[in-house]
Amino acid sequence: MSNINVVIETPKGSAQKYDFEPGERFFKLKKILPSGMVFPYDFGFIPNTEGEDGDPLDVIVISEFHSLPGIMMKCRVLGGICAEQSDGKGARWFGMTGFWPCPSVRRSLVSFARSGISRKISSRNWRPF
């Protein structure tokens, strides 16, 4: 699969959850996590897409560096899951940036995504690429 553009809403390591407000063209602080908790990965969306909930498709980005809200980065989609959540959002895609200094680390992540994650998530919910 080719690379896609992903806009980061909430960067990994952040204790604040941000949401993009397309009508206002700004990022809005949605909530603050409890003390000591942070987001383990970058969370973002694929621009110019629409999921079942009417919002752009969500992506969890695995990367080696820290990003910022609002940046756009190229990612390779590794797969996706369908999950039930209280907010009604279900589909989550997993992507990986192309900015890995060590090719063997990148190959290991792709291998893990195709085997390790799929063993942890039931096959009916995981769609590898």
C-alpha cells in the first residue's frame, strides 16, 4: 500500500487530547488525562476522508520521534481494527512513519504489525495490509 497523509491531532507523550475543528480551522483542547497518564502514540486523522460517524478516518501512528498537533506526515497503513467505544467511533487504522533511522527496526515493526498485533486482536476485527 502506498503512503497516505495523516494530520496529527494529539501527539504521543501528551496529557492533553486535542480535536481538529474544521469549521474553525483550529485545534481545540478536548480533555486532559488524569495525572501521570499520557498518550502512548500519535493520534490523528486522514484528511478528506469520512468514516461512519461523519468524521475523518482515525489513525494511530507508530513513530520514533515526537510530533506536534497540526503537522501532516506521510505514513504507511499497517492495518486496522473495529472497536466499540462509548463515543460511537469504531474503526481505528494503524500507520507507521517512514522516518526510521534503522531499516531493521522498521522491518521489525512491519513484521510485528502483520503477526503480533493480529494474534492479540481477533481476526474478525483486524485487517492487515
